[in-house]
Amino acid sequence: MILFHFKWSLRKTKSLFHKILLLLIMMAFSVSVKLFLSLQHRSLTAHGCSEANLKNKNMKLDYHKSFPCMYKGCDGRELVPVLCAYCEKQFCLRHRHQSDHECEKLEIPQARMTGTRQLIKDIVDSKKEVTAIKKCRGAKNPETAAKVALMKLKMHACGEKSVPQTDRIYFQVFLPKGSKNKSIPMYICSKWSIGKAIDSAACLASLKNDNNKTTAKKLRLCHTESGEALPLDQTVESWINSKESPLYNGGNVILEYLDNDTECLADPDSYL
């Protein structure tokens, strides 16, 4: 109706200026109407597009994939899969060890440990003469030496800051042979399992840790006197409170790569 009025006025007027003005107004009005209609019907559903349903079906939302922890009561998630090599379930880094997620396939090789204990006892007995010679030369008792070293370790040790002061256990950790540094002072949590303590120490010392791979050499924490590789599922606190071959707060421990069938260092004195 508006365009018809403009056309009628264009025919009646005799002024060239008025004709040009009316033409410009008609063009502007026509463009604005087309623009309004194009914006009003720009969506797929507004203009009844035949491919709207097809595109909606094929459209996939790109969510970033993450892997939830399957341990009861844990809502942790990881960006990469962390599978237990035994029960083959997905866990977060906090619960990746068998003891931490109460693995249904956790086995404590008691018979094997009995044989290992006997082997360690024989090694300790064979070193009695060497120990006696060291004592004659004025060597300090391990517990006394650890108490003296503890003060220095507290000033220089590194570790996870989230560990409470009351739960911190300090060690001079001797690194695997061939490492850049011979040893590093560290602190770990007394509540941790030996496996978790190894992971923390490996991270602090920038050591390769393939303990989750079946065929690879395992990074183990070993006793400095007996050379025994400490069981991964036992806690640090249990070894601090042990009556037989205990670990001392402020004492020494050894990190070394061992084969799967090896449970003891051949010569722990060579690390010290």
C-alpha cells in the first residue's frame, strides 16, 4: 500500500527534484523491508528448511572427554585413562595403587616374603663383621645419626606442601646409580603407602617411573642396611614403628630400579 502511494505521487509530480527524492525513499523502504524479512526468517525453523531435522540429528556436541574414578565415594576425574593392571578398572591418580583402591585382586605373597626375609637375615648376618669394624672406628648408631641429621634435613628437604607438618617424615634419599645427583633430602607423609611415597620421590627427583607397566623395571624404595625392597602396599608409618630393621625419621633410604623378581639390593653400601 505504501509503495503504491509512492508510485502514484511519482506520476503526479512534475518536479525533477521531487521525483528523485521519491525514488530514493522507495529504494530505501524496499531495502529495509527485505532486510527485516531476511532477519525474521534467517533461522532453519523460521523458513521451514527441509534439512533442519537432518542437520540436528547429525550435529554432535564436542565435549572434552575425561575419565571418572571408579573408587567408591571418589568423584575425581583424569584427562587420560589410569587403569589398574590387575582389576583393569579406571581410577584417579590418588587411588591408582592396589592398596589405595582396595583392589579385588590384591594378593600378599606371604610365602615369597618369608623366603625374602630369610635371605635378608642371611645378608645382615654376613655383614656383622663389617658393622662391628665400623662401630670400632666410632660410627654413630643409626637412630642417633638420624636425629642429628633430622635438623639439617628440615631446612633443606623438598616435598609436597599439602602434607601436614605433623605427618612429615624426612629422609636423605639416595638416587639410582647413574643419576645426576647422588642424593636429595625429601619429606613424605607417614600415612602414605610405600608405592605412593615412591611416586612422590620420583616426581621430585625427575626420575622415570614405569611402575604401572608390567614388563618394565620397577622403581623401588630400599632399606640402607639390609637392601630390602620395601613392599609397595605397606605404609611408611609401619616401617617407622617397626621393631625389626626400622626406618628412622631423618635417616637414609635408597631409590633404585629393580627387576620384577628382585626384592633386594646386592650392595646397598655402594650407594652411601
